Amino acid sequence: MKYENESGSGRRMSERVQVYLEPSDQDRLRRLTDELGTSTADVFRRGLRALERQLTDPRGHPALRVIGLGNSASGSGESIVDAAREHHRVLADSEEASWRERGYGPGG
């Protein structure tokens, strides 16, 4: 790997990497390069950027997912919960609902 280009600007050059892929991932990569009409390297670069965006999206952060819970209806949607007074119940209900969606925990 080179760290300076020929002009000596100090910019980091691209680095060659090698990856081992299962046959199913090789097929997926071929399909994506064909669909996008681009190179294997470009598919990997796009994938890295997409993964980084996904991981840094505040909506995916566990602590930030509580924002707006008080705007939703309680339980079956019959009445709006006063989240300021019943915040513990709102958070507990939301957590238990996520357990049921995943098939474990109370009621799952």
C-alpha cells in the first residue's frame, strides 16, 4: 500500500484487499454487479457506505428509539397514554411488545 501519490500530496492511495466469499455470496455479488452495471469494488464500496449509514442512523440507536413513544396509543390503541405520568409503563409495554415480535419474553 502506498501512502503518497506521485505528486507527493500526502493523499492516501487505494488499498487492495482480498475477501473470501461463500458461493451464495459470490452469486449475490455477481447479481449486484450485473444489476448495477458496475465493478465488484464499487459494490463493496457502496455496501460499506450503506452499512456505515445504517449503524450511525440515530433512529437505530436503542436510547433514541424511546423518542415519540408517548405519541402512540396504549395497548390496543383505545386511548392515548400520558407518557409523562406513566413513562415506566410506556417503556415496559414497548419493550415487551418488541420481545413478542421476536418470539420470546413475556407473552411470547
